[in-house]
Amino acid sequence: MSSPPLPLNLLPSLPPRAALLLDLDGTLLDIAPTPDAVVVPPDLPRSLRRLRDLLDNAVAVVTGRPVDQIDALLPGIPFAVAGEHGGAIRHAPDGALERADLPTPPAEWRAQANQVAAGYPGVLIEEKARGFVLHYRAVPEIGPVLRQAMLSIMADPQRAVGDNSFELMRAHMAWELKPRGADKGHAVRLIMAQPPFAGRTPIYVGDDVTDEDAMRAARAAGGEGYRVQDIFGDPAGVRAWLVRLAEGRGL
């Protein structure tokens, strides 16, 4: 159960030498019927660019989406980006994309997942480099059925990977199959180890169960993790907070 959002003038301020790490869907952007239908409000890029100036570039986006989608939605705006829940990280706008050494699911799993999606109108499959996601926003009642289908795929005795190589992760109206060893907490730790983030206090904002590892990592590093629903209400509240910060209030 979410708490009522705090009034704008009571939203948290940033500590000295803060680093801002932000989830994307459900945090910066409103959830849309499909992942490719999200809209970037015009005030968001302006706020993030201004915050990069105020925080000496220490602004990052950490998401389950692939990095190329972050680049398409927010081109050149965050200094660092982490996609695929930390499986792919770029530490600077002109830096190389670093990929963790993680397994790729068998082709048979992808084929079976596509068959499952095709069997339920309204279910969409999102392919990733090292996994895939079944989205069911259009048919929320089908969630338990899809979970069982994904678990059945992962239980395939003929698979050629270790028993603990992959995990099934719940997301917002979605089930994601991903390799173990990369999560958003891992991404926060890696980003915070590199300039311009190193030595700063991490402030992480996210909305989903996939963000909990990142919140814990930020708190363990002496910073804070904020859940959108508890503090800001919704992405519009997050964006209003960012506007306030960009104007120098709360810094």
C-alpha cells in the first residue's frame, strides 16, 4: 500500500556532493500500455541537463531496458547509464559499453517464450541480449499463468546451462528471465566507483521490486533509496521534484 505523496516543499533535499541515480519506467516516465509507447515529457530533459551541471555530471539512469533504448529516449542526457539491470553499463557519454560476463538463455527457451506470448492476446515479449520479458499490462489477470509458463520453460531438463544460471524476476505487469549475477544494486556499486560519482553520496529513486537492490546499495554507501510511491506518489511527482532541484531548491 502506497503512502500519500509528500507536499512538494517537504520532498527530500540532496546532501552535499550528491550523486543522483534514477530508474526510468515508473520513475522518470509514466508507465505506458507497451514499453515502446512511453512519452518523455519536455521538462524532463531540461531538468536532468541542469542537474548534471549542478552535480558536476553525477547523474545516472539505471534501468532494465537495453542501453540503446535509454539513448533513444534521453539522448546524451544522463552521464552514466546502466541497462539490463546492470548487465550493460556505460560510465560516460563517450565511453565504451561494458557487459558483464553472463550467460545467454538457450534458443529453445526464447522459442518457447514466443509461443507462450503468441497464445495469449495482449501479451508482448521483449527480447534482451541475455534474456527476455513477457509483458501483460493489457491482460493483468494472466500474470499467474505466465509465471508458471516461464518456470516450466526454465525447468527444461535438456537445457545446457547450470541450474542456478538464471532467475525469474517480477517487474511491473511483467515477468523477466535474466541471468544471475547482475542486478541494479550491482550497477549502483559499479557506477559509484567511477568518476564523477566516486566519493559522492548516492541517492537512488525507483518504483519497482527490481529497484530494491539499488536502494539497498545506495543506503549501504551512506546514501538513500526512495520508493516513488512512498515519497513522490507517481512519476509526475518525481519530475516536479527534479524541477525543484534543478532550480536550486533542495540542493
